[in-house]
Amino acid sequence: MNILLIVSGGIAAYKSIDLCSSLVKQGNDVKVILTKNAENFVTQLPFQTLTKNRVYTSTFEEIDENEIQHIDLTKWADKIIVAPATANLISKFANGIADDLASSLMLAVRDVSRVYIVPAMNTFMYKNPIIQENMNKLIKLGFNFIEPDSGLLACGDVGEGKFPSIEKIKNALFQEIEKDLKDKKVLVTAGPTKEFIDPFRCLTNPSTGKMGIAIANECAKRGAEVILVSSINDDSISNKVKKVKIISTNDMFEAVKNNFKDCDFIIKAAAVSDYTPVQVFDKKVKKQDGNLSIEFKRTQDILKYVGDNKSDNQKVIGFAAETNNLIGYAKEKIIKKNLDYIVANDISKKDIGFGSEDNEVYIIDKHDNIKKIDKNSKNNIAKAIIDVISK
């Protein structure tokens, strides 16, 4: 296989020498691009020695007049791996900046699903919302990310951002994405609903929809036709996912009712309001002396409706976000709502669940089999959920 390795200027650049060696020993033809900043950490010589190929460093250093480097290298490569990928280079890729060979080349890649990006940086840089937004933008476009490990970083901090093991990178690089959901149709709900009291105020919850979006993206990546019913409009939602925008629980109920009949999987990851005001005021309710009482009524139980009306060949997956008696309540919900699976998570934990990039869940089936997925990114949790329910 022809592999183009792009090395950017982080302290982990020296580890790319071991990666290069391992790829060559495996029988791959490897060519290397070093960014200008990478040359502050590593030199061309070890890569040239290992690969028996010249090392590319500049857009304007055209040794072969018949070669346009940033175009011809993309045509030559079967796969492109950026390891390590700094915050700077990721941001360049995400925003179309082309001021060196690596960033110019990335704009010439026709099929970005061949690109694998390995972030490595300080944990606070990795968690920075700007960098997360840029990574989500690239994921939406179809780029692959190999998540960094957690541990002691070069700066002395402990957390995510560590260059992953060579084996982890190679496994991701050479593992073809299984299209096990090809010809399947999946409906996913995500995020909160809003129940308006007046034009200014509403009843809602802090769900960000990240878990449901990760599930929708994972299903699309594995070949499914995906419908996402959500109030969230997020840049991380794959272009391959059909979005149905809703606001209230009743909106979501109507959207689900109109779309679930021909779906193979219905995954209800949304955090819906259980109650809605009996009366919705058409004007803002003004502040008054004393207390204000508002009467609420039950909303439509969407998950129970789907469970009661599903066909034998459909699988319905619910979510149970609980603060106590997690497994007990989740098992009760499976029975009451006629589910095939339920995904239970403890929202009382501050570092997982609502608003977090991570989660920790239990996947329980209707036969009481339980699989625990330890704390991990929501993207990896989504993959684990789909691995279980698609069997």
C-alpha cells in the first residue's frame, strides 16, 4: 500500500519515526512530508533512510519538473496519515488555509475518507472548544480521527492528548470500516425538547445531543440511511445524515410517528420533556407579586408508542438517564416500553453525560444481558452501542 505520512511540529514528532519504521516493515511504500515546524524536532535523514524515498518539505522545492508535489502525492497515496497532528495544522485543514505543502496538499485530496488524523497536544489545547469545533468540522466532511491516549504529557500535565500507540494507529489505518448497516434504515432522536410557557420562557433540559449525534454519524459511516430527529443544529452532524428539525415533544412525536415504520432500528437518545403546560400564553407573562402556579399535563410517550407499534423485524433502543437505581429503572423501562435494548447512564456524575465529551454506559437487552462500556469518548461509546445492537 502507498502511504503518505505527514509529520507536523509537536514534541511527539519523534514517535513518527517508529511509526514510519513499522509501516515500512509491514511492506508498505511510505513517503514522508515534514512541515517546517516538524524539522525543529526531527530531521529528514531517519525518514529517508527508512523509506528509501526522498522527504518532502516545501511546496516550492520541485526536484522533478514533471511533478506537482501537492497534487501528485495525493494521487499516489492510497492512504494519508497525519501523525502527530498539531492544533495548528488541524485548524489549517478545517479552515482551508494552504500556506505550506501539507495544508496545500490536503485541499487537493479528492476522497478525504483516505485521510487519518492523529491529534497530539496538551490536554487543554485538545479540549479547547475551537479545536473541538475544527475537528468536528473535519469529521463531518469525512476525515478519520484516531483519538489520542490519556496519560502523562511532555509538559507534565495528565490527560488526553498523548500520541497513541503504534498498534492503535495501525489498527485504525488498516481496519476497513465495516458496512454492516448497508441497506438498513435507522431513525435516531437526539438533544432536548422545549415546551414553551410563553414566547419567552420554556421548559427544557441541558442535553446537548452529542450522544445521539455520535450514534447517527456512526450509523451513517457504517452504510445506513439515517434520519436524525432533533432540535440541535450542529456542525458535527454528518452530511450523510438526513435531519428533521423539531422543537417540542409533540413535534418529535409527529416526526417519529411519520418516519419509523420502515426503519430497521429506532434509537431514542433524545432527552424529551415529560410534561408540557396546559396553557401556553401568547404574550410574555409579566412578573407579579407572589408565586406563580402553572399547570402541566403529560406529553406523548414517544418511546412507548414506538415499542407498542413496532413490527417483529424492528429493533427499538431506548436511553435511561438516571441519578439513582440505574440498572433497576433501566430494566423496568425495557418491560414497560417493549424495548429490545436500553442504554443506561448515570447523569449524576459530573464528568460524563450531559454536556460532556465522554460517557459511561450500560447496554442492557430484553433478556437481561448487561454490557458495561467504561468511560470513553461519545464517538467510541456510539461505536460500542452499534456493535452490540447490530448483531
